[in-house]
Amino acid sequence: MRAALFSVPGALWRSSHPGPTLVVTVLAVILGISAGLDAGRLALLAAAVFAGQLCVGWSNDAVDARRDTAVGRADKPIARGEISARGVWAAAVVAVVVTLVLSALLGWPFLVVHLITLVSAWSYNVALKRTAFSVAPFVVSFGLFPSLATLAAPAPGFAAPWAWIAGAALGAAVHFSNVLPDLDDDAATGVRGLPHRLGSAASAVTAFVAVEVGALAVLIGPIVVAGSVPPLGIVAFGLVSVLAAVGLARALRRPDRTVFRLVMGAALLLALQLAVTGVSVQS
């Protein structure tokens, strides 16, 4: 009985998509530092984003419970019988409430925008992942994501235009690359999002192109607005471009898990480029 009780938190954690949850939370902290948040607001930002990512991850697994069970997903706690879909739904609802409370503490502009990003993410989980518009929630949520850092400030404001473009590009890259390892399982259960309709090769190419577009926006935007870009931003742009070129060449030859890892590596470098360049017009 004791082992069963202690297994529930572990199953919940694995159902939350812990990798993306932690990465997005860390990225929020990095962007918050770049935006000049004090320690208190930075902690609230991290907690609100973390809770929001938990609710998105849990809702995703709860919605996909039957599909994951049908294809025998050994990495999914619900499919393995470690926890019920009802239990994961309950955790998702609690996480939504916690997210809204934490977000409200950062002010109504932050609350409204964070709520929009979450509604967008849930729309993907519930319906849009099966349509040709599957990329839209990623573009919307990630496009708004840099503004969470600037809206968490005492004098809230939206992020710079280049940050919006970089975020949207990052979201598109994440979507087109994240589904690559699961295309066959998805197709077997009737999931046909935009990447499934384009195919693995075209999806991989699209992901790398999106990353490069985002990198160019973060490079050119500050130059147009402020007349300069930090040296580290130029270095990061170069690294993104090199990795994107290598990945693109690989994708054209053989789109496989290596391509997925290269896309994610380039996407993380793009996030780093945005962080060192700055998310506000004044940076």
C-alpha cells in the first residue's frame, strides 16, 4: 500500500511532460532576468509558468489516454495503469486554479496574457492537434511567451517585436519536430495534424527554417530599433545558423530522431539568443 501511494506522485510527474515543463520554466526565468525582474517577481513568474505547464502536460495526457493505451505507449503512466485518467484530470484542474492565482499576483495584464497562452495550448490538446491548424496554438502561445517576462514587471509592457517573432518561430519549430518520433503511432489512431499531412521530411525542413527565421528576427530587430546587437547575440545567431544548416542537410537525406535532436538543439540556442539579446525594446 505504501509503495502504491508513493507511486502516484511519480506517475503524476511523468504525466506532466517533465522535460518540456522544466525547459519552459527555466526559459521563463532566463527571460525574466533579461527583463530585469527582481527576485520576488522572478520567483512568482517561475511558479506561475511551472504550474501552467503542469496543467498543459496533464491535460494532454488525460485527453490522449485512450489513444496512448491503444498503441501501447510504455512511457505514459495512464497507459501503463499507474494512474487513472480521472486522477490526471483532477491534477490538471488544480494546476489551473493555482496558475490563475499566481498569475493574478503579477497583475491583470500578466493574468490575461498567461490565460490566453493556456487556452491556446489546451485548444491543441482537445481539438486542434487533429487538424491542419495544429501549429496555430504553438505560434500563439510561444509568440506571447516572451511577453510574460515583461508583463511580470512592476511597469508591465509587451515584449519587443523581434521577441514575438522569435517566440512564434520557436513554437512552430517545437511543434514540427516534437511529433516526428510519433508520426506512425499518431497516424494509427487518427491524429493528422499539419506535420502528419506534410510528412516527416517536409516537417523537419519547416522546423529548421522556422528556427532560422526566428534567429534572423532577433539579430536584425535590435539593430533596426536600437542600432546594435550584443556580441553574445551575434555568437548565438551563428551557432543557431550552423546547427540549423547541419540539421537541414540531414533532414533532406534522412529525417530521423537525430533530426529531432538537432531541431531541439537549434531551438534551445534560439531561446538563448533571445535571452542574451533582450526581450524589451529598451534592452
